[in-house]
Amino acid sequence: MTLLLSLQDLTKSYGHRPLFAGLSLDLRAGERVGLVGPNGAGKSTLLRLMAGREGPDAGTRSVRRGARVGYVAQDDGFAPTETVRTVLLSALTEEPLEEHERETRAATTLTQMGFTDADQPAAMLSGGWRKRLALARELVRKPLL
């Protein structure tokens, strides 16, 4: 199986509190992985490290060329003026797509995720639908991991 993401000898601490040291992990195409641990064990930090949203104190992170890692945070905030459509369109602003392609990809993703009203204010969604929108925001970018 193709290696998609590799973490080698990672160390991460907050202040004097080490979360982990010497952590190594490889993720390959087709694998499914679960991450379980008590509050404060460093699960979210590890996921941010894997996504490249945060850097380790030591160690290396390697991602297969062309792979894109998506990340959905625990807490999602949406601006009061954003609609579910504009959230996805904003996620695509740096993609080399024509405007109609952005609109089509956003509309398709929203439909696949069960949204029926693309003009609904994102901030008015329930917690479950906000999480679904945050997931759609990452999926519209077509992560390979």
C-alpha cells in the first residue's frame, strides 16, 4: 500500500508537560485508523501535527507528493454573514478553478452532505449540522488522505 503520511520521532510538549516523545507513525492508502485516549492526552494536537496545522518540537512529518491532508477542528466557528454555500466557496478560493467549477463543486458537495438550502446562514445551524458543514468544507477541497 502507498505511504501517504509519515511521522518520525515526533516530540511535542506544552510548557514543561510532554504530550509525547519519539512518536513514529505511518499511514498508508486504504488504512483506517482510530485515535483513542483520555482528555488532555494529546489527540487533537497529534491530529493538528498530522495535518500540518502545528509543528512538532522535534521530529519530521512527510506527506506524499500531491497528497492533501484535511483537518476538521473540534470547535467550528462561522461568521454571521456566511451561508453554507459561501463557506464552501471560501474553501475553494485558492484552488485553480474557474468560477462555475467552484460553484458546481460546492453545490455537489452540499447535496452529498445532505444540505437542502445552500443559502441558509451557517451560524444558525445546529451543532450536528455545523460539524457536517465543517466536514463538507474539507471534503470540497478533495483531500487525498
